[in-house]
Amino acid sequence: FQAPAYHLILEGILILWIIRLLFSKTYKLQERSDLTLKEKEELIEEWQPEPLVPPVPKDHPALNYNIVSGPPTHIITVNGKECINFASFNFLGLLNNEKVKSAAQASLKKYGVGTCGPRGFYGTFDVHLELEERLAKFMRTEEAIIYSYGFATIASAIPAYSKRGDIVFVDEAACFAIQKGLQASRSNIKLFKHNDMADLERLLKEQETEDQKNPRKARVTRRFIVVEGLYMNTGDICPLPELIKLKYKYKVRIFLEESLSFGVLGEHGRGITEHFGINIDDIDLISANMENSLASIGGFCCGRSFIIDHQRLSGQGYCFSASLPPLLAAAAIEALNIMEDNPDIFQTLRDKCERIHKALQGISGLKVVGESFSPALHLQLEESCGSRENDVKLLKRVVDYCMNSGIALTQARYLEKEEKCLPPPSIRVVVTVEQTEQELDKAASLLKEAAQSVLN
Amino acid sequence: INHIVHNGGLYKRPFNEAFEETPMLVAVLTYVGYGVLTLFGYLRDFMRQWKIEKCQNATEREEQKDFVPLYQDFENFYNRNLYMRIRDSWNRPICSVPGAKVDMMERVSHDYNWTFTYTGRVIKDIMNMGSYNYLGFAQNAGACQEAAAKVLSQYGAGVCSTRQEMGNLDKHEELEKLVARFLGVESAMAYGMGFATNSMNIPALVGKGCLILSDELNHASLVLGARLSGATIRIFKHNNMQSLEKLLKDAIVHGQPRTRRPWKKILILVEGIYSMEGSIVRLPEVIALKKKYKSYLYLDEAHSIGALGPTGRGVVEYFGLNPEDVDVMMGTFTKSFGAAGGYIGGKKELIDYLRTYSHSAAYATSMSPPVVEQIITSMKCIMGEDGTTIGEARVQQLAENTRYFRRRLKEMGFIIYGNEDSPVVPLMLYMPAKIGAFGREMLKRNIGVVVVGFPATPIIESRARFCLSAAHTKEMLDTALKEVNEVGDLLQLKYSRRRLVPLLDRPFDETTYEETED
């Protein structure tokens, strides 16, 4: 039978159209076809980029570093002057400990300095495995994983679990490393007011109503709360028991950053979970760096194997970076030994913190920000002079006065344009076990004097 | 495709880079292999789901079973079913200094790699062809170790503060001046971690409204730094200068997408030696392009510093170029200096800006003093300032080892990727089963190699990677070559179809060309 004529014509047109499409040039949307070669060359000639970096004024406060000659221990030589150290996070005084140094020396004699490889490629040493076991045992969790850089610990841990489309509720005062981890994860970030559980509950309720509108999406969207044990920027602790209640009510996982509270809070120094008496399995992930109480370098995460093992293949700072030098791992193990053998240093540290917290009250012009048992306090101006730059200059004069009289202090440094919620300028006061009571009193009285002379 | 390029006199020496094409039969068989593994993977998952087989994965807590699952099941498919089978090739624990020979802790698995137990035995003197020990500075005795020990007893191990606060020691200032002198730049700054050097400083240099042109095969740290900066990222084909030029032209002529505003600045991200391919960046051409189109160059010399160039100053010296042409010279101390950390070198304005605005300077702890001392001593050794010629000898030894090893492997018939002068030697395996087999067979013969598969490489291009070192003597290399030859015959790895005519033993001369017969 014959096909009808219109059918054949239609098919013929279709075939011709296909042939035309096959042989026509590909169609680019962005090509501005009205530019000739000469015009393009002129554009290339004319274009002037910005300079790679803008010039930095010579007197920028962050440009001129303090130069420390010799070890940054209890008595520190800053810019040629000998001072008592109130600025290094050496809470348990382990930086200068002879046992720690000899353990590191033994490791140096056995392994040399560097590991020459990432963990996957002959960079896993028995010291790393031992340190991970010891940390897991100390914190009473199943497993721990070590990173070779404190900043990279939480900044790699968060993106390993939280991806695009997931929701993270984070405190406004979270430190910069957490902010970078959140940025790398591309998740939805919801900030709640610092330590304000009512605000957090409001956000969680809002999320719940969103979920009811779209239950299929809600079933695959992971939720996390990221908080710090002891906040670096404000010196106070998070209300962990309420957070645990919210966790089970709204089915959100908790990531806890314990850089300042590890080795400080709790009867045995296990951190904020021991301080509040909470079961450690209730926290999904605890991350801390070993650069404060343990006086080494690096960081670790601990928790259940179900959670920690995932970072061994997806933690960027773990897989793509060389492992921790063995001498630093040995130093950390010895520091842990000392922490386990002398559990009374934690109470001594807390007593000293209380003492200086009380002594610093009532300085005219400066207010103390931080809990009474926090070893890292901030001193902020009671009244700002108007601009941040002037506040920073004023605080610098206070710091210089103290340095000239033998107490080493520093201002808390931030990247002003990069922080999400920039804290006000402040002087950082750090308490360590090595400071005697006379030195604490001397520091407090010197600060009073400095405030009097500079601010009045 | 074999390139021997002398592009208009830009290159002062022959540039021999080769990436032989995958033979068709091998590619087909590799896909078949992955297909079989995937089928078995589904079967095993099915059996695990229906409890016919015991599930050995760690599982969620009982109290949290009704939370949203933390991992997608499919994300972990590769991990559970393919990676787990050959997991013993990675994370091998060692217990001695990672020099030319290393001691490994023996571990066995009784449940097909789900859990490992250590037998307590130590396998001694395994030849180490996996550690990044290019100049052999991973030593536990000698000048470097003694200096580091002295600094350790004086300064301690940690620093407990950031650079901008109280963590800037006199040692750091000394190191930075030395690094600047070594590289031939105005000024330098050092950081505690090489990965973090990239991920924290690229965001400080570029931001929104800038353009980043990044090589296809850049390292994860460069990719992360580029993403965190917020700039637009465009990728050019690996080491392909026509692709880069086209992107540069398009960018300047058309400006930003949609608004057509001109870009604020353009930054080109390249690496000196790419560690998975063994290729060297075409630096003379990149610099010519950068000057023509007024963009900035960020060179990551993680693997090439110390390993290339007649005095070990890196890829800039290798090509005989001026270090001032590279705007940002970045590198790491982990590979050739036997320490840890990274650095950035460049003009004084750049380094002053980074001292003020780098994320690492404000928030991250500074480098540990004994590590700093190791870098200072090893750098002085390479420069010859410690009064010996050890550094110079090591750089020569590495270059000789590289050329010898690569030539012999190519003669044997393996497919070797990359540039003739790069100390990173990737040997192609292709098939998934051979990845595990190669690693295990070489370990049986007391040689430790690194094997890499997906996702670090494209899925059909799995490879074994040898990292040569100045600490390897010719006898060690000959032993290794003999074993590789044996294993290559056993596993049928000699895929190369271009048989090279073996050269008569000529002295190593840079103008020697390879003779090929088809």
C-alpha cells in the first residue's frame, strides 16, 4: 500500500532538517559574534587588572608581630623584655615539661622529624595509632582520629558529614575554623544568638513546620548543631544539658568543639561532658585541638566508630595532607600521661582562674568577659570610643604599659572583614597553672594601673 | 602522544612528556572488571539487607535510629564493595624512619579486610618507594636531627599561640629570611601545614568578582582554596596552553558572565609537578601567556621544590626562568626537606598583605620549633651553606636516579606517564584487580609501593606510583627493577606497544633523545 502524500512530504522535510542540524555549527549562547578580531585585541590591550594585593599601611596593628626570643614558656622574652606570660594558651604548663621534651627527643632519635607522606601512603606510624588509642580511651569513646593542624580539624570534619542541602544550626560566637568548615560544606547555615536556647528552639520549630510541608525532602536532609564547649570569643560555656534535650526532641545531631575545654573542665579534664556529667555517647562528634592544654600541634576528633571512621576517607585535611610529625605525637602522648597521673592540676587551674576573675573586677573602663572558671578571658572596653580603630589603639596602649612593666599580654586578633559576627576588640588574658598567686595579683594590679593611666 | 617541544625558543631544554593512550582491549577489560565487581556488590548488599550475610559495618545507635541517616547508602557503595576488598594496600603502619628502607608492622585480617589485627611481628628493611623523600632528608641521625634535638630541648615541642598574638618566635623570622633567599624572592612566610597554606591564602588573595583559572588535575587543597574564596572558577585542560589561552582571551573580552563588567583580576593556579601524572607544568609558556594577558600566576611547588633544577630550587630554575616572574610561589616543606609545613614567597607587598590578612596568621598556631630547625638545616645543606657538598650531591643523585629508573621501566614495556625528569613515576595498572595484586606481590618481595585507584584517578586509569629518592642507590634501584619486571610478567602489566630501542650505556647528557621504533 502507498503512504499518503502529506506523510511522505513531512518525512522528507524532517530528514532534511536532521541533515541540516548535523552539519550546522554548534550554537554558543555567549558568543558575541559582532566583535571583530581587532576589537578583541583592543579590549585585551585596554584591560587593566587590580594590583594583586592592595598596599598595607605600615602601622597596621596586625602587621608588626611581637618577636619572642626563646621558648614561649612561663617567663617569656618579648621584643627584648622579660615578662610573665599571660598570652600563650599553655594552660597546664606542659610546654616546658622535661618529661614531655624527653619523650619527644626519643621519638626524634627513632623517626626523624617529618613523616614524608599522608596517612594512606606510608605515613601512618605506630605513634599515631597509639595516640589515637590513648585519646579514645581518655575520652571514653570508641575511636579517635588525629589531624596534623588544629585549624584543619573542625574545618575538615564538618564538610565530611554535612553537604549541600543539609541544615546546620550554629552559635553566633563560633570560632573562625568552624565558620570555614561551614563555608566549605555548602550547607544551609542558621545562626542562633549566643547561648540563647529559646532562639535555637524557635529556629528548630520553624524548620519543623517547613518539614511538614515537604516530608520527602525532610527525610533526607541531615541536621546538625555546632557549638563550642568553651567559646574562644566570649569565654563562656554552652548549656549542654538543654542542647541534649533539644537534640532528642527535634532529632538533630550535635558536633561539639572542645579546643579550650579539653584538659580544663571536668574532674579529670575530659571536657564539658564530664563537667555536666553527660554520657559521652549523646554527643555525636567531639573535636578539639592539641595546641592548648596538650602543648603540642595538631587536633583530634573522637566519637563512635560509626561516625569517626567516615573521616578516614572523606576528611580532606586527613587524606590529602601529610601526617603529624612523630615527635609531636609522642609529646602529646606524654602530656596525656601527665594529665592522667595528676588529676588535681585541673582544680588548681580553676582556682587560679577564679582568683584572677575576682581580682580583675572593678577596673574602671574595662569589663571582664568570660566565666569565672575559664582560663581564657577577655577584657573589653566598657565604653567604646566611637570607632573600632580607636578602640584597638587604646587597648594597644594598655597592653604596651603592661608589657613595659613585665606582664606579657596580647589583643585578641580577628580578620575584621571575614568574620560573620565580629566580636568587639579586647585584651586576652590567659591563666596557666604555672602562674603563682603573687604573679596573678601583680597582673591584676598592673592592669588596674594601666587602665587608670590610659583610659582616664 | 609524544611531545618533544621547543616552542619558539621559550624552552632552553627538551621537554619530553608522554601519556600513552590506553590500549583498546585493556580499556574494555577494565570496564568489564568494574562491571563484575558492581554486580557482586549489589548481590552482597542484597544478602546483607536480607540478613543472609552478617553486616560488619558499624551502625547507628539504637536511640538515634529514627534520626535522618547520616550517610546515603549509595555514597558508600564503592567503599563497602570495592575499596574494602583491597584495603590492605593503604594505611600500612610503619615503625621506623621513612628513609630508603623502612620497617613495617605486620597486620593480618581474618574477615576479608573488615578488621585488622597486628601480629606483633615487624617486617624489616622493606624498600620504600612510596614516601615523598626526594632528597633523602628523612633521617634520624646527622646534622639535621642533632640541630632539631637541640632546639627541641631549648624551645619545647609546641607554641600555643598564633603568629599575630604571641606565637611569632625568632626562629620563624630566621626561617622566613632563609626561604626568601633560597627561592630568590623578596620575602616569604611560612605556615604549619601545606594543605592549609593553599586553603587559607587563596581566599585572602582573590574574592568575588575575580577569576581563577585552574588546571584540571589540581590538588584538593588548591580546589578547596579556590572554592572558599568565592571567585569564579574556570578549568583548563591539563597542561594544555591552547585551552588556557582561549580561556584568558574569552575572559578579558567578555568580562563577567551576565553583567559584562571587567574582571577585577585573573589568577592562574598551576602546580610544579602533578603528583598523580608525573607531569611538569609548561612554565615558560604559562609565564608568556600571563605577561601577555596581564594575569597573576600562583605556582604550587609542593613536589618540585628541591627535586627539580640543578641546585634544587624547583621548577623555575629547571626552566632557567626568573623567580620574579611568578607572582606567588607556594611550596611545602614535607617532601624534599623532611619536615612539615608550607610557605609562600613573593614580593614584599604580597607577604606584608598575607601577614595581616591571611587566615592562618590570625587564627592558626604557628610552626613547631624543632620542625623549623629541621627545615633551616636541610635548606642550608641544599644551598651548600653548611660547608659540605652533600646537598648538591643529593640533587644530582636524584636526577640520575630519575632518568635511569624511568628509562629502564620504559624499556621493559610498561606504560609510564609523565615527564622524563619528574621523580614521580606512575606505572599504569588499569584493571581493578591488579591494583590489589600489584601492591601485595611487591610487598611479598619486600618492596613497598603506592597504588592508587578511583577516586584519586579517573576510574579506568588506576596506577602504581613510585617516588624516587636521593637515598636510593643504584643497587637498590636495580633490585626494585628486577622485582617490578617479575611482577609485571606475572600480572601481565607490560601494555606498551611502542618498544623502545635500549640505548647503549651513554653518560647522562641532557641532549640525548630517545629513539623509538614503531
